[in-house]
Amino acid sequence: MRNPRDSRAENTPKQDTGVLATIVEALPNAMFRADIGEGKIVLVYLSGRMHLHKIRVLVGDKVKVELDQYGERGRIVKRL
């Protein structure tokens, strides 16, 4: 009998859900304000992996942000 997990495609690329943004302001507790374009500024925070590897994010950095379903908050997943 086959394992149901084997039916999933293993080599399919993940869908790119990130948005490019620029850090505008650094706030306490690893929170930032980021400009995602068209003058829209959202509140973003560092992902756990970035905390773990002590990746620094400064004002002016370009980052990749995954927005929540409402588009008001986001998580920084990559520093470019």
C-alpha cells in the first residue's frame, strides 16, 4: 500500500507570496514599519528564522515581506 504523502509532488516550487518592501522605521521588539509601494506603510516583524540566525535589519534595507490576509501586518522572511 502506498503512503498518501508520496502522492504530493516533491519538486514543485513553492508559490512566491512575498512582497518587496523598504524598511522606513525601526521600532522596539524587532518591529518595523515598511513601505510596500504606492505609499502604503505596514507594520512588520522579523520571522523566527531571522531571529535564530541573528540577521540584522536596518532602516533603508530592502526586504521580502509576507503579508497577512488583510494586508495590514507582515512578517519579514528575507533581507535582500
